[in-house]
Amino acid sequence: MDDQRDDTEHTRTSSLLVSIKRMLATLVELVGTRLELASTELEEERVRLQEIAAYSIAAIFFLSIGVVMATIFVMVVFWDTHRLEAAGACTAFYFVLGIGSALVVRSKSRNKPKAFSTTLSELRRDKDSLLR
């Protein structure tokens, strides 16, 4: 009788250990999947920022050349008649553009999406599933 009881307890203990191992394996797999998702999001953000930086540099370069050429054109056109007014108007125009651009940058930096939002959302869903 004691042998049967020992076998039953051994079976329960071994069954419990198997269940715990499965649960831990599932937990490790879940964490691994979430880390892969976070890694993918991080890589996508890095690529996006590199593209933005490259296009921004190109835009600044070509727009700067255009601004210089436009200023030279305006100054040449009004050189004999209203050169000071033309220079003042160009200066005021550039200040307005600069202030407008600074306001757009400030707005964009304040309204950026939250980093790792998809990963955090998945982790919340996982937590809710585990608590049910």
C-alpha cells in the first residue's frame, strides 16, 4: 500500500514538475517573441530616422542653393533702383521662413509617436490573458 502511495505521489510530483517546466518554457518563448518584436521595431525606427536624415540633408542643401540664387536674382533686378528695399525684403522673408520652420519642428517633436507602442500593446494583451 505504501508503495502505491509513493508511486502516486511521485507521479503527481513529476506531473507538477513537467507542468512547471512547460509553463517556464512558454514564458521564455513569450518573452523571446516580445524581444524579437521590440528588436524589429527598433530596427524599423533606425532605418526611418536614417532616411529622414538623408532626405533632410539633401533638402537643406538644395534649398540653400535655391535661396542664394533667388537672393542674387532679386538683388540684380533691383540693384539700380531699390537695392536696400530688396535686401530688406529678402531678409524679412528668410526670417519668416526660419520662424515657421522652427515652429513646425517644435510641433513635430512634441507630437511624435510613442516608442515601442506595438510591443507595449502586445505585452499588455499578454498580461491580460495571463490574469484571466
